[in-house]
Amino acid sequence: MKKTLLIVMMGLWLGSAITPAQAFSGACRWVAKMAGPAYSAQPERVASFLAPEALPAALNLSLLERSGAWFIYQTPESWFSNETCAPVQKTVDEQRFEFAPVLLNAASGRNAVITPSFMIKTYQKDDLEKMAERYGFKLLTLLPRGSAAIFDVGAVSSYDRMLEKLDRDKDVQFAAPVLAEPRYRLR
């Protein structure tokens, strides 16, 4: 009994000692959190616009599904480290292939591709222009609420780290990924 209580107390103590950055130590965990509770990171899945026959066998990919223009593949091991939740390039015979990270939508059972588009909501409408200047993002669309917009964040080393930085920005109310995934269809 004392041993069990000691183990539980140690677990609670260790759990409280984890910082927010450590809590999202796996690739694309912060993106999955900001996407919503139905989403989970899938570090062994990637997406490409290229069909299986256009990819070299050396990549050892298994096609899982097609989602619009995207082909979703299973990899033998994760191609993303804890610091690289962003498109990854693989080179085979001096030819480069780019792959995007993928989340799983547990509610629909379908894969969602993480694109460089993110919705950012600021406290003040004027702060949207600051986001473009401060981070080098490209403003794509202003949303009807006035203080929210869709941005192309461009080439970043990690969407997770970018979201952590935006989370600490005093002008940002929240930021979330705009995912490429199939819409729910009524039967």
C-alpha cells in the first residue's frame, strides 16, 4: 500500500514538473492540440501531391488514402523529429521529393494534412498587420470577425515552435492550423 502511494505521489510530482514545451515533445503535438481535441499527431504519416507510381520504391511508402489532391502515405518510421513539424524533403537519386506532416481526425477517421496556412486571431484588428511584419507571414484572407485572418506562414522549421512563439505573443489571442482534409458528406 505504501509502495503504491509512493508511486502515485512520484507520478503526480513528475507530471507537475513538466513545462509546456516538454509536454509537446513529439512532432506536431502542439499543432494537433491547436487543431482541436479530435486530432492527434501521426509522425509516421506523410502527404504528397505525387501518386505512388511517381515516387521511388526506395522511400518505402505505403499508400493509406487519397484525400483530394493529396496522397497520404505510411512511413516505416517517423520522418519528423521533436523540432521538425513542417514539410520535409527526401532526396533519392538526386531528385527531391517534398512531404507534408499529417494529423488524424479521430471523429471522422480521416487524415488531415498540415499546410502552411494558419488562422490567427488578435486582440485588435490593427495587430493583424503586425503579424505579417513581425513574423514575415503573408496575409491571405481577412475573416469576417475583423481581428482574425488566414496567413501563409511560409517555410518554417517547425509549426509547433511557431505556435509556441505565437502563444507567447501579447497581441495574439490564438492561432490554429488550417488543415486540408475531406469534408463530412451526408449520405
